[in-house]
Amino acid sequence: MYMRSENFIRRTGIDGSRRELAGEFRRNPFGQHSPDLRCVLNFMRAGPTAGKHFLVTVRPQQEWMLGQMSESEPVVPLTFPEIRFRTLEEAEWYVFKIRWQRIFGTMLSDEFRND
């Protein structure tokens, strides 16, 4: 059974104020992550299929676009051809920000530069 966002926050103590976790993901979307960021990512990825955002490869290793599963039954994939990315890092960051807002109710800006 899926844990609701408010239960996740209560059980882990991780909430939208933990912006350093977003900064960590922005700097290093792939590979090793801190235990708290791993916890957030696992929760993001384990959510219900309905409404979940994902990435679609348009051209392998060159271009991705945003997709989303429909909110209602039957759950079907939808794509947004107007929202495209030239790097997988930028694509992952975009989806991370959407999922962060959905869980914590706070928006992340691009203040976290990928320098």
C-alpha cells in the first residue's frame, strides 16, 4: 500500500524545507546519494502510477520529452511533445521538481545550478 505524503513527512521528518536534498540531486542526479535523498527518491518513484510523470526518449542519448500517466482510469500514457530536453540531467531535474511539489507542496526554482 502506498504511503501518503503527510505520512511520509511525519514518519521520516523530511519535508519541503530540506532544500539541501534538492540541491544534492541537482548536482548529482545519478549515482550515490545521501540516505535522506535516497529515501525521498524511493518515495517519489514508489508513488501511484496514475498522474506520475516520466521521460520518453525521442532520440537516444540526444533528446527526451515529458510524459505523464493519466489521472483517471484507464491509466494511459500521455506525452507533451512541446516539453523537450537536450540532456538527461535537465530532464531528470524537471521531473524531480514536479514530484517534489506534489509531495511537499513547495516549488523548486532553478536556484540550484548544475555547475
